[in-house]
Amino acid sequence: MLEDQDLKSVQEVRTKIALAHEAFLKYRTYTQEQVDRIVDRVAAVARSHAEHLAKLAVEETGYGNVKDKTAKNLLNSDILHRAIRPLKTVGIIHEDREKGIIEIAEPVGVVAAILPTTNPTSTAIFKSLIALKARNAVVISPHPRAVRCTCATHQLLHDAAVEAGAPVGILQCLGEATIHGTNELMRHRLTGLILSTGGTGIVRAAYSSGKPAIGVGPGNVSVLLEASADVGKAIASIVDGKSFDYGTVCSSEQCVVAEENRREAVLAALQANGAYLCNEQETAALDKALFTPDLRVNADCVGQSPHRIAELAGFRVPAEIRILVVEIKGVGKEHRLSAEKLSPVLSVYFVKDFQEGLKAAAAVLNFGGRGHTCVIYSKDEERIKEFGLAMPAFRVLVNTSAPQGSTGITTNVFPSMTLGCGAIAGNITSDNVGPMHLLNIKRIAFHVRDADTAFESEEAKALQAGRTLTPIAPASARIPVAVAREAAVSGGSKIADAVGRYLAERGIAGAGGSGGTGAPTSSTPRTAVVASPAAAVVDKFLAGRGNRPSAAKSNPTSCGVAPSNPTPAAAPQAKDPAPPAPPVDVVGFVCEDDVRRAMVLRKKIYINRKTIVTPAASDLNHSADVLVRTD
């Protein structure tokens, strides 16, 4: 027999994941009706044992209280169950006949469910239900300090599932939980996806395992008490949230930010709702009791009552106290009580005004809670929106307790015990995780259009028709607006000098005042000419780059500009005068998109001194050469 604990744990993982995978291969063939019957039965059994399992969790871990842990068990077996009941998770789950798309649900396989010590039974219920709903098997890895209550929960759920028709072994739980065993579970070839809840270390391990993983970040919830809020109602709600299960929920309130002119009202409301206001000495003592020197939360303080925490810090509080309150003067490492505390200890931070409040609330989130949850109490919808836009959090709650609002008890966010914090926290999702995150979607896509009709932009149509586009030059190659302005102000005689200086500074050959030496090319034919100094200057510039005929070599009768060094020639024979040029349409407004379309279609846009040309269109035209002045 194996005596080494780590080896025993690894062997247990290999055995139980094989059993779970065997059960999954059968379960994946079940119909929606069969799956729903199993989920219904598991949820019903979890509801009936909600209080019993809560007692087991408190007895084993010493965290939280039975009343609130019972509520968390019911969150999953009641509210979550009702939310997932109507979801389609088997076979064809959606058809869009107009678009020609059929979507089919595919389970991910065996889900490795990593559980925390703060919410062991409720998280076991949560992950089992959403995995079963998506036709997956589960292997639960309990926290080492919560093995008994987690395994007891698993046994109830597994027996209920089998009674309702699930394959034996569809839910598994590790009884020999070690770090080595958990790592083996996360890396095993039969693991389909990791659903990890816990500290930063275990979440990082999940993401670095090489398997698909859903992990969530820590919370450091800031609460902004905006000027229009009802202080009494807001503080009552905040204390309800902070005292819930002694602060073990990751979305519990951590710091209230309020304006200085409301100090007395806020402090009075806190006391009226069962808060104990700590003095400077007590605050300093709590700082030392709650955190280790390297700013980790002291495990002895996690999920303890306010009375127990006060005793650990060296003072006593009355029996009716629900939370402890400390005032802080800033946020960050120099103000450790601004961090997540996982206990019924609430910080308050007073600021000058709303804008400072926004900065402080964001700073709290950035100090260990990015992407998680924040709260605002306000009656001003514009201020609420401003707050939501500014906060680096993906659950922005309004006028509700944070734990109850973030998990979907008092709001309409999806009911969940796994709250994603998004890319800013290194998480794959910012959602409240549910069954749809534990399945993949296969799509059947029908032919609905021919390839040559799929493109709609003018550029794409031109390329599809075989025409060559004129590339848009980088900004560094364009004549800046300053040069164009100088040219416009100086008049025809100085335009060439302004452009010439600009090009000469950049070493562009042939850009001098003599008109350039570039040869004409056939790739950029001149489709329209105008007798004006500006046209001559543009010709100089393009000729110097080898793109256009220079002004000196242009036909004087076509552009109206005489060559600088005319070659003697015989006097022309008298002939009838040339017919007048056809009239052109002068536009009144030109934007950047107009210039781009003209480039694609190789057309000119005729303007005069009254035409409004946007700056973006003017900049683009320096390389495009599509705007033609008619006056």
C-alpha cells in the first residue's frame, strides 16, 4: 500500500478521473429531458440539506456562520437552479434560418472543480449543477481544510444524480486532497476544463496547466456613497453586505468612500446599524492582527466574528456589534487596511468631492480587486453612469449590498459563485460563470451568398474587379497642413517655394523650384487638369518622386502653364479655337471618406473657395491628389 500522502493523492486522482470520464461518455448521449430530470433532483436534494451542509462547513473550517452559509447553499440550489432550468444545453440549441446557422451544444468532458475553504459546500453545489446541466462529469478537489464537508456534499449530490438516472461515477470527490494531487488533476489528459476558485496561486496554476481553464481573481470591493444617496438606507445595506457570512464572500464590501461633508451622518448611520468605530490605537492593532508582514491575510482572522477579531487584536466590543469600522487616510501598501480583509472589518475613506471619490474607488479596486465588483449608492443616473464608465470592475452594482448583488440574489446578473474578473485581472472571462461556459458550440453554416457578392466597400469592389488601388501614403510622407496653409496664404508665386523647402529638407530628389526631373508613368494617369499655380506645384512634387509629369514637361496648352525654358519652334499654324471645356460639378463639402472613394474610382473632386474641406480630407489629399480647385 502507498503510505506517501502525495502519491496516494495522485493515484486517487488517476482512478477517479478515469471513472468520471467513463461516466461522461454515457452521459453525453443523454437527451435534454434526461439531463433536466437529473439536475432537478440534485437541486432538490441540495435544498433539503442546505442548513445541514452549512453546519458541517462551519464546524470543519471555523469560517462564517450557519445562517448565511445556508443562504449561499440556497442561492445555488434555488435561485441558480431556476435560472438554468430553461436553458438548452443538449443537441440543437439555436437555429437562425435567415442567416443559415444551426448551433449544436457539445460538452467539454470532465470538469476539474477546484474549491475554496471559505465557501466549500455552496461551491460544490454550484459547480456540480452547472456541469451536469452542460452534460459534463465532475471531479471535485476540496480545500485541505474542508475535505469532510465537501465530500459529504458530493455524496448527497452524486446519489441524487444516480437516483434520477445519471451514470454511476458522474460526480467524483478527492478524499486525499494535496497540492500534488490537485496538480495531477489539472494536468491529466482526461481533464477537459478546469473551473478554479481560490487564491491567486491556485488560479495561476490552473491557467498554466496547459488545459482550458476558468479562474477568477480576488475582490477588493469599493463602495462610493454619492451625494444624492440616502445615507441611512445606504449604510444599512452596506452593513448587511459586509456582515454576510462574516465577510467570506469575495465580493464583500471592503472600503466605503464618502465626501467629507457627510462624515458625521455616515459615522452616525454606521453606529446605528451595529458598527463599532475603532479609535486610532484599535485601528493600528487591527492592522497588525489582520495582515502578515508581506500583506497576506492572516488565516486566523478569516471569516471570524467581529468579537473574535477584536479579541485577536487585543480589545473587546459589545455583543450587538455586527462589523468593525476603521478610518483610513489613503489607499495602497502604506494603508494596508485598504486591502481585502475577508472578515467583517470595513474601511471608510473621506474625500473632498465626487471626482476625488471616483479616483479613490478606482484605487481600491486597483489595489487587489481589479475587474471584480464595485458599488455606488446614488439617485443621480448620470453620476451612476460616470461611475460605471470609470471603474475597473465588471460588476458595477447600484443601491444594493455587494455579496447579494454580485451573485444574483438582489440583481439580475446571472446567479453564480464564480465571478470572472476579465483580462485586466488575468481571467478568461468577465462573466458570472454558468453552464454555457462549460460547453462548446458547433455551428452548421449553409451557403447564403456567392463570394464575389460578399464584399461591399468600394475598395473591395475595385480589387474584385481587377483594378489597382492607389495606396494611402503614411502620414510622414504627406505634405503637412502647415505647408498647405502657408501656400494658401502666400499665393501662387510662393507655393512652389513652400513645398520645395519642405521636400528639400527631407532629401526628396527633384523637388526644387525648377520643376523636377521625374519621368511620367502610366500607372497614375492624369484624369483632370486645372490651370492654377497649385496644380503646377503638385505636378512638381509628383514629378520629383517619379509619379507624374513635371510642370516643365507638361503640355502648356492643356494645363495653361508655360514651360520655364521653352524650346524654339516654328510658329503654329492658325486654326480654329479649341472648344470650351465641359462644365464641372463643384461640391460644397468634402470629408475623408469622399477622398478615399475618389481614390478608388480614380476620379477628381472639384472644389472652390467656398467648399468646406475637413482637416482629415485635406491631409489625405496631400498624397491622394484628388481635390481640384476651380477658382
